[in-house]
Amino acid sequence: VKHRQSAVDQCITLFGTFCLKDISSSRDNTCYSSILSSNAVCSISSLSLTSSTYDAKEKVEDDDKYQAGEAAASNLARPIFATNMEASTNIESGCIIHDHCSFQLLRFNLLSNLSQSFLVLIDARLRAYIKILARYRINLSHYPAATNRQQHSKSLLEIEKKLSTLIDIGRGIFIENLVLSFDITEDTDIKISDERYIEFPITMKMSIDVSIPSYGCILEQINMKSSTEGLTRALSTSDNKLDRVDIEIDTQTLLSN
């Protein structure tokens, strides 16, 4: 039981809660040597919509929403690997590694990936609305009303105003802050297959502060919260240090939220 709780605590130390405003891309002061073995490897869902073989905007804007959603969820779930310097040369021998970083950069990469993916999805949603309005405007202009021409002109102006507003929002929206946390509840069901291996559910929570352009060039800040479940698998060494940690996030639920 003591060994089991130690492994859970180590996983929380490895991830826990981190904030975009407090993260530096060049330094992480967390002492990993006390919880990780010299050849430790960690994999976690990258939360990234971009890769060398994936056009994020093309996929999320696909007319087949189900297919686009499946593609986006799959890419968000694609793992990113973290190792220390000793393990970085032989990680996952024989496998293709799409993303790899050190433990010192893992937190920053996750926050960066999530913020970029969030903006890509917002951009795709705005583009979809713009396309709908643009098509409606074209149809309206091609078939002018035989009567009430004043109302017809007013409708065209309203559509153009909405289009302009959506374009301004797309250009001006940005993330003020992002907080990402991985929590384990006290009554979590921890499965143990042997003395070194444990498996337990985990909850990933995110809170995003977004600034959106409003009327009169005023920025309106809103907070968006979401959470999704995941599964953690951890393998410890004989001296109670983490040797391997794999975290899979339910990215389909994350997208639907």
C-alpha cells in the first residue's frame, strides 16, 4: 500500500497543476531525480492538432463533421514522449516518435500544444460561421426581393456587419492564461498487477482565460472550463522511482466539451 501511494504521489508531482503564465520554456525547477529513474520514460497525449503529416485546419473544417472530429481527437491523443538525457537516444526502439522532449520541457509543451489547438478550433468554428453567412449573402444578392427593397438592402448590410464582426474576432482573439491540472480523487480505484505496476484513472481539468474583441475595440475576457477523464499506467523500479508513466486522455470528450 505504501509503495502504491508513493507511485501515485510521484505521478502527481510529475504533472499536478501548472499555469501558462508561470511556465518558462527554458527552465523547470522541479527536481525529477528524486522521483524518476535514470532511464525514465513518460508518454502522454500531446493535445496537439498539428504534425508534419496533418493539416489541422483542413481536417477540422471538413464538411463531414464526424470524420473531422475523429481525425482531430486522434491527433490530440497522439503521444508526446519525455525522457531524461540518458534515455533519449533509445526511447521506443523501432517505433516512430513524432514528438519528443525532456521532462523539463514537458509541461511547457503540453500548455503550448493545448493553447494552439484551442485557437485552431476556434478559428475553424469562426470560418464555418463565416462560410454560412457568406453563402446566405450571395444567395440573397442573387435573388433580390421584388418588394420591400429597403428591407432587402438592410438585410444585406446586417449580414456584412456580422461577417466583419466575425473576421475581427478571429483576428483579435487571444489566450490570456491557461491552467492545466491532473487530479486523482481520494476514492480512486487503483489496480495493481504486481508490486511494480499500477493503473488508475485521472481527471484532466483546464481553465482558459480568453480575450475577445467586442464593440468599440473593447476586449472582453471570458473564462472557459472543461474536464475529461484519462488513464494512468505507471511502472516503478525496485527503489520506488518511476521508470515508465503512460497517460491516455479521452480527447473525444475533450473536443465535445
